[in-house]
Amino acid sequence: MDLDHLPQSKRDELARVVKVLFEEFEDALLLKTGKHRKAGRILKIVLFGSYARGDWAEDPKGGYFSDYDILVVINHQELTDLDYWAKADDHLMREVTIAKRISVPVNFIVHSLGDVNDQLSHGRYFFRDIVRDGIALYEAPGHPFSAPRPLSPETAAQEAERYFQQWFPRAESAAKGARFYLAEGEPKDAAFLFHQVAERLYHCVLLVLTLYSPKSHKLNFLRSLCEGHDSRLAAAWPRETKFEKRCFELLRCAYVDARYSPHYRITDDELAWLAERIDKLMDLVNAICSERLSEG
């Protein structure tokens, strides 16, 4: 597969993404002293999701744009550590928000080749779909993915049910905490726990639908992944007005700023809107997961 279905502007942006990932990873290696530093290599950079499938969304009126989803495959598990990739993440964010050389956010996950192949050997849908539908933006020769093995419907159903029973109650618990702090007049604590509700719901639906979820607290990333798997989830977050966009941004940054920044501020109206949208997200996740689990 190739990028012929994408406009030239998108292809140029993805080339920029690859360049940034390589440059920042190489710089990160120079600062490390671990045994894998000199041998550290990017083996593959794979575009997956809507831009790979050809069903990406661009809705200026509604404010909905698909993000770029990228899998970076490296040669050692140690090199998946955030310390090697934080600067690349920051750089790509600046490319979107400041330099504006990239038009939409770039979400990337990093796995070792051994881990990806292990996931494929266990039939994980998420990685199976990437191997099937993804497009290699870079690929070093001699490092193939393993052939995906089928996962029995019974095993998949059992795993999905277990994930739902683990994550959905945790989301409900965080929602109770958020409403407690809302009633107590503690807006920062309420905002942080609303973030936790959304994060747990997104992990829940990803695990039920794909048996995989990235270890991430980034709501914009999790939202993008989840909406790529089921577009009905987009209804949880209207994004037509500045108020709606600001509220989600306040929720997104609450994981850190609501706990640690003295400058974090959120109004009663913003919290009330978030509470309403969190309820909507919970209803959607419950319905989508229940639908999947009923399929057996």
C-alpha cells in the first residue's frame, strides 16, 4: 500500500512527521548512556487509522478533523520509554500549533518489534488491523512483522468482558468523586477526576473493541483513537464553538495542571458543561461496549 490516495499536502506533512521522529530520536539517544543507546534504531514508521484507510474527516464547520495516527517500531523494548520520545512529541505539537507546517495533531505510539510480534501472535485486533491496513512511511529491510494468528471468538469475548468489568466501574467511581468535589466547591479536584472518567472510559472502549489501549493519559490522543474505531463517540464532544473547544482543552490539561498549576482556572459553567458531556460519553461507551459484548 502507498499514499497515492492522499493529497500531496498530506504526503508532505507525513514526510515532515518522519523527519521529526528520526531527528528527535537520534538526539535523545545522544543523551543516554544505556547499553542499547548506540544500537538504538527505528525499524518502521507506520501510518494507521483513517488516513491509511482513506476515510479521514475534515469538517471545518463542525470543527472535526482526523488526526494522524502513527506506530513507531524500534529494536529494543527499553527504547519505548517516554524519555526517548517526549521531545518528539513536543516538536510535533509545535509543528501544528506554532510553525503550522502540519495541519492536524500527530498521535504516535512506540513499541518494540518483539512486542508487536508478540501481540500479533496473540491475535490482538489492534495490531492485526495495523498490519492489514497500515502504510509504511519508513521500513528498514529485514525486520518483518509476524503473521497474525487468529483469536478464537470465545477467547476474544472473554477478554473483552473482563476489560469491561475492570474499566467501566472505575470510570463510574471517578465520576462519583468528581461530582462530590463539584458539590464541595473544589473545581480543580472535580476537573481532574472528570479527566479520569474520560480517560478510563476511552481505555474501556478501546480494550473492549480492540483488546489493546496505549499507556497514555492524553485525552486528545485517546479520543482520536476511539472515534476512529466508532464514530458515534464524536457526539460526546461538540466542537463548533470556542466555549466547547475551551472546555475540552481544560479537561485535557487537567491531568497535570489541575493538580499542580496555580494558574489553572475553570468556571462553574465550564464544569457543568463537562459534567453533561461526561454523562453523554459514559452512555455512549456503555452502549457501544454492550453492543460488542452481546455479539459474543
